Amino acid sequence: MYFTKEKIKKNAKLVRIGMPDELAEKMIPELENVIEWIEGLDDVNVDGVEPLISVNEHSLPKRTDTIKMENTRDEVLTNAPSPDEDGEFFTVPKIIE
């Protein structure tokens, strides 16, 4: 037996779930069934089966990594809510007194 009422109530307390005694008792056979099903997976023959990375056979499109030397400061600062007086920097609220 993997589960006891005490173990279930302890785990419920750890995850901050209220667990009445009757519900903890009811969960014991349900959790035991889950563990039995998981243990049944050990019997599956997986010899010669490649590990599955993704269910899709598609690879992601790749692009070249090119550097663009564009001076976009002015474009970026036009989106700034409040640039400084000279219009060269972002201004942000003071967070440290």
C-alpha cells in the first residue's frame, strides 16, 4: 500500500487543500489504481523505439542571423511615453528614494 489517510492529509495540507477524513479514505483506492496503471507501463516493450522528441515531424524554419546596423534610436524614442528634455533617453519613475 502506497497511500495512507495520514499521507494524503499531509500532502493536502502541504498544497493548502482542505481534506476531510472521509474524502482522504475515498482517495486511497483511486490513487492506488493510478499507481498500478503507471507501473503497468513498465511491461510495455519499447525495444527499437526511438525516443519521441515531438509529435510533429516538422522542423522549425530557420533564418540567417544577420546584423542590421540601423540607427533606430529616434524611432524607438518616438514610442517612449516621456523622453528626456533632449529627446535622447527614456525617463522612468524613480523607484529608490
